[in-house]
Amino acid sequence: MIKFWYKRVRLGVLTENPELDKELAQIKKEIKEKVKKKFSGSLAIRMVDSGSCNACEAECNALANPYYDLERLGIYFVASPRHADVMLLSGVMTFNMTPHAKEAYAQIPEPKWVITLGDCPVMQAPFEKNYAIKAPAEEHLPITHHISGCPPSPLEIIQGLLEFLRKI
Ligand code: SF4
């Protein structure tokens, strides 16, 4: 036990401190302001996976951790498209999932927006040659904003959300 405490004192705090990340702090501040102004403080996102490898979703999950803490900024992931403002679309638009993605979009109340997440929905990368892929998402849904990457990091996703908020 003494050894453990000695090591702890010697090494100090090793975890990241969001307070010290100036870039992230600035992004969070602006997101919070824009969500308050444009969505009365609460922006609901419905995540739709149209055939992803799930790495994009895993990066999105990190947005809920105490470091990124998206809910503190007023952005929530919701279980039903009927409660959503925005669809966050990942995956390659497979034959089977494309009708469901369109159905989910139809159920989102107006006004509504679609953000594509990762390279899959726009260029089907890295699965371009696969027979089960329907087409780029833009052929099926009106895309407002794209967050690129394979997968995009949580910081890139949060930056992409800010760009979307600036755009609308
Ligand atoms: S963009 Fe990359 S990480 Fe995201 S679902 Fe497609 S293959 Fe997976």
C-alpha cells in the first residue's frame, strides 16, 4: 500500500483534464451558446446506423463520458426519431437499412436536419465494392452537414457538431 501511494505521489494525476484543454473548452462554450440560441437549450439527436462497422458509434459513445460531457451542453441522444431534431447517420446505406433510415427521417418532426457521420454514408469507404450497398446517403436523404473520418475522433465529432450549429 505504501508503495502504491509513493507511486501515486511521484507520478501525479495522469488522466486528461478537460479544464486544461483550451480548444475543447472554447468549442464547448460556443456549442452551449448556439444550442441555447437556436434550440432553446436542448438539441435532440437520433443516431441511425445504416450499416456501419460500429467504430463511429463507439466514438460517439465517448461523447457521453465526463471529459466531453455532451449532455452538459444541451445535446442529447434520444431513442425515438419522433423526439429528435437531428438525425446522425452512420454506415454505408445497405439495401436492408436504407428504407429504415428513410422511415426514421420521415418520423422526425419539422424542422429537421441530417448529419452524416464518418466516410461510409458519403463515399461508402472502405466498402465501395460491396454488392449490398445502395448508394451515397445524399441520394436518399437531404444532408445538411458531413463529419468526415474513419472513424472521426470524439473531438472531430464535437467540432463537426459546432460547424453544423454555425451553418444552420
Ligand atoms: S466510416 Fe469507418 S469507422 Fe465509421 S462506420 Fe464506416 S468503416 Fe466504420
